[in-house]
Amino acid sequence: MPSATNKQVTISSRLRSFYRSPLFDILQFIALVLILAKLAAGSIENLGYNWQWYRIPSFILTTTDEGMGAGPLLQGLGITIKISAVSMVFALLLGLTVALFRLSHSPVARLIARIYLETSRNTPLLIQLFFIYFVLGPVLGLERFTSAVLALSLFEGAYISEIFRSGILSVSTGQKEAAASIGLNRFYTYRFIILPQAIRTILPPLTSQAISLIKDSALVSTIAIYDLTMQAQSLISETYLTFEIWFTVALLYLVITITLSLFVTNLEKRLKLP
């Protein structure tokens, strides 16, 4: 009997762990998307829409005399990933810098950080993108890709800085005092004591912000960057396959975000204290 009880407790514990895991949330989201897709499909059928899903694979992969190649949607996906990855790197660096400015004893540094945060968080990303590309671009000689990366980095960096700041503040002051007592300066205290502990706390919100950045990157199509969204709009204007292409684009975005979530979840487990 005790062994059976232990087995039931183990199964119950695993079920609770599964229900609380990101994988369960992802499965729920996929189920919701499928239900909505089915409802949408039923509504579209009532309109007499002629589905042409057989044409979609050629937009993802193309066959030429030289072999298989990336289709328009896959090419756009590559641009989206490239812009998102570069922007995320700069946003992380900017966010950490601004967070340190906020925690600095210098009133000038705190003022600069406050002005940047209020400006970035209280204006729409689209306005910032237009301002950087159409106003600063001609003056500074910025190209479309550079303007897009700069706008996304500045916008997302403002939110990431608050994530970093909350993570740093979550580390007890005793850790800082212990570092000071052994002679560590401010740089090494953050490098070896504070940030390694804070990273465990900030990983989940950083993942959410990274997913938000990937979705926000769709706005770069407004300055004629042929990312995934722009390629989809171009194909729709040529083929009129509105629903098939947008559903495919949504699926591609979903694949990216789910892959990122699973990667960070695995990384979070590795960083947990034994």
C-alpha cells in the first residue's frame, strides 16, 4: 500500500508540474487557434470562398533547375528573424545600461534614464519607427534595416531595462555587502554576484519581451522592408489568397515564438539551483 500511495503522489506531482509548465499553456493556445480556425473556416465557407491551400507550399519552398530554394515567405521569415535577433541583442545591452543608470547614485544618469524611458514607453512604436527612418534617416544616412533595428532596440530596451532593474533589486542587499567586504568593486560585484542571481528571476519576463519584439517587428513592413509580413502583403496583392497566406504567416510566427519559449524553459531549468 505505501508504494501505491507514493506512486499516486508522484503522478499527481507530475500532473501539477505539467499544468504549470509553459508547454501546457502552448497546447491550450494551439487548441484555441484550431477552434477559432475551424469557426473561421465555417464562416468563410458560407461566403463561398474557394480555398487553394495547394498553392501555399510554393510560397515557402520553390523548385528551380538548381534545386530547392527559399520561397518568398521563407525569405521574409529570414529577414524577420535577423531583424529580431539583432534588435534583441542591442535591446538587452541598452536595457542593462539604462537599468544601471536608474540604480546609479548620479542624478544626471538617473535623469537621462528617466527621460529615455518616458519618451520610449509613452509613444507608439510606429511613430518612433517613422521618426527614425523619415527624419533621422536622411540626416544620419540610416538605411531601412538600420532604422528598423534602432527603432525596435530603443522601444524594447525601455521595457527590458525595467525587467533588469527589478531583477537586480530582487537580490538581497546582504549579497552586495558581502561582495564589498571581500573587496570587490562595483563592476565585479554586478558581474559575479548580482547578475548571475538576477538572471534566474528575469528570464521569464525577458522571454515574453523577446516574443513581443518578434511580433512588433511586423511593423518594419511599413518602411518597405520585405520581412514576413511585407512578403505576405505582396503575395496577397498578386494571388488574392488572403486567408491561406495570413493563416500561414500566423503559423510561422507561432513556430518561432513556441521554439523560443521551449528553449528558454530548458535554459531556465538548467539555471535552477540544485
